[in-house]
Amino acid sequence: MESAIDEHLKCPRTRTRRVEDDYTPPYPVWSARADRAVTQVVMGYFGVQSLGAAQQGRACAALMRIARDFTRPDGPLHHDLTHYVDAEGHDNMIAIAYWTDPAAFARWSATPEVDGWWRSEERLHEGLGYFREIVSPRVQHFETMFNTPDRLEGIGVAMGGVSGELQEHGYWGSMRDRIPLSQTDPMSPSGTRAAIGDAPAPGRRVRIAGHEHVAMIRSGQEWTDTTGQERTLYLEEMEPVLREGMDFLRDQGLAIGCYSNRYMQHLDAQGAPLQKSFGLSFWRSLADMERWAESHPTHVAIFGSFMRYVQALNFQLQLRVYHEVSVLKTDEQRYEYVNCHARTGLMNGMG
């Protein structure tokens, strides 16, 4: 058993963990590992927003164009294609891409084909919305967790390696304890979001500046390999409770510190849905996220349904679950929205 914090990221603690050194977790989980030369990663969310069936063909074509650009030199090491219907009824198709070298991302995004398409005035007049949410946490500022070591997701695929079994999990507060920065920093938020230039509205290019220590989580599940009782339990008992919690954060999350939440479905290369989903949310702080996880009725219900699920199966699961959590410095965030409605992403609540 080992720490979620890789050896080269450990430092003398000035803040204590929530468990003692001899703590033994109730079941195994693993974390992604990267080469020591990796000091910062890039997670890019490239979205296309549309409304109604008449726009779906053009939206799909735009998403495929973004995905083709990923094959250019210095493109991402891994990407996912996803779909989500937001609270305004708009379809949001998002290509999520991962780099382990910010310089490679900068070169890729500056290529004339990529940069010229994004900056073109045509993006404002096509009837579609577009957005880029680019976060680039340093390795001290994020953590990952997987319930199996053989099929990683998200940034874990790009990082390429995997830990041994982890100690810091299975208790409230373990998410914080897995982030290297937590050894010395409370990761408290400061400042507020701010619109740079135009106020959020359709027909505009809007940039949003994030504040210090915005927290972001991608938390997912794959049920491809489930069968029989397990599949029935997931689809009929666990997933509806999960969806209810995700809808709460989407519709009412601002009051508890959740700026944005998307409950997303993976797509294959042809745009067909896969048996994989995840919630992606941005929070004012890690503490706000923790309070929701530990005490809010919607997450208590999610946690309770999951525990009933694993106990019914005697902890022998084919369901794969994972998450990646980042606590972002101001200079690790860049959000830009083109012709999107005002509740999109980090614009939510600023209109």
C-alpha cells in the first residue's frame, strides 16, 4: 500500500491528514502516475452548443472538425467525445482533450488552422455556440482515483502509469488528502469570477476569469461489463439517484457553491452513445464540494445507493468508477464562450 501523493511530490506536512498513519482502507483503489518530468498538465473542454434537431447535423460536423484538429502535430495524448443536455434544453457536444506538456498544447492551439478557426468571425454567425474551458493544473494541484488499475480514464490515460493500492480513501476528507498541495495549504478560495470585456450573452465572445482555488471534479462510471443483477441494480436503482443529484447541482447548485454541473454521456467516433457517463462540475472551493459530498441530502442519497449496490454484490463489481479532482490557481484557468447562452459553464449566475 502506498500514498496517493507520489514520492517526489511529498514534503514535510504542516497540515494533518484526517486519518492516522496505520489506517487501512476497506477496499482497494489506484491513482494515475506520470513521469517525474511532468510538472503540469492541460485539460481542455472544447464545446459546441446547439438547440433543436435542425442544428444537430452542423453541431456534429463542428465537433468532428475539432476532433480532427487533435491529430495535428502537438495534439493531445488522449481525448473523449461527450454529450450533455443543459438546463436550457441546449445540446452540448464536448471534445475533452489531455496534454502532459503545456508547451505542446500552446504550439497546437497556435497553429493557423486551429487558432484561425476559433478566432474567425464566422463562429459568431453560424447559429451555433462554441466554448473552450482550458484548465492546466500543476501536478501538486490535482489527484485521480480509479477502482481498477487496468483501464484508466481522462488525464489518467495521458499520464500513462498507475500506482499501487492507495491508503488515502474510504473516509470523508480523503479527496483533499490525496492532493499534494494539501500537505501545506488549506486551498481556501479568494476573489470572485469576473467577465473580461463583454457581459455574458448570446452573440458575443465572452471570457471569464476564474478566481484562486476554484475546484473542478470529473467523476465517472462505466457499466459496459456489468451483467445480470449488477446491471439491473445500476440502471434501475443507482443511476436514477445519481441523475437526481446531478440535476440538483445543474439547476440549484449555485446556492451551495457549485458554479456549473454537467452530467455527460460518452460518444464513440461516430457519435453513438457508450455505456459510460460522468459528472463534470466547477465549484467555488474544495470545501464547498466536500460539504455537499458529506452532508447534502442529494449526495447522501448517492452514497447510500452506492453502498447498497456494493454490499448486494459483496464488493465484487464489474462497474468501473473513477474521478479526477483539481484545485486551480488563477493562472491555471482560461474560459471563453462564443455565442453561448448566459448559463453556460462558468458564465452561469453572472448574467
